[in-house]
Amino acid sequence: MTSKELLIQEIETLPPELLTEALNFIQKIKIGHTAKQSSTKNLRGSTDEDLRSPDK
């Protein structure tokens, strides 16, 4: 089974009172990952720009 399939299987057996907590956790992971990617992209962009700019 793939990780996605295992996750779905676990969600299907999760007690209803824990579904909101699981959703919040998944959203927190996504936000952190997106922020990390954005930060890395900005750092790379700055470095590339600095290398191309003769004034710096």
C-alpha cells in the first residue's frame, strides 16, 4: 500500500472527535512545507540576482 492509501485507511477508522485534529495537523504540515519551499526559492532567486548584477 502507498502512504496515501495507508493515510486514507487510518482516517476512515479515526473516531469522529479526532477528525478535526487530524485535519488541522495535515494543514499545518502543508503550510510549513509551502513556507519552506517559498523561503528556499527566495534565497535562490536573490543569489542568482546578486551574481548577475554588476553593481553588487
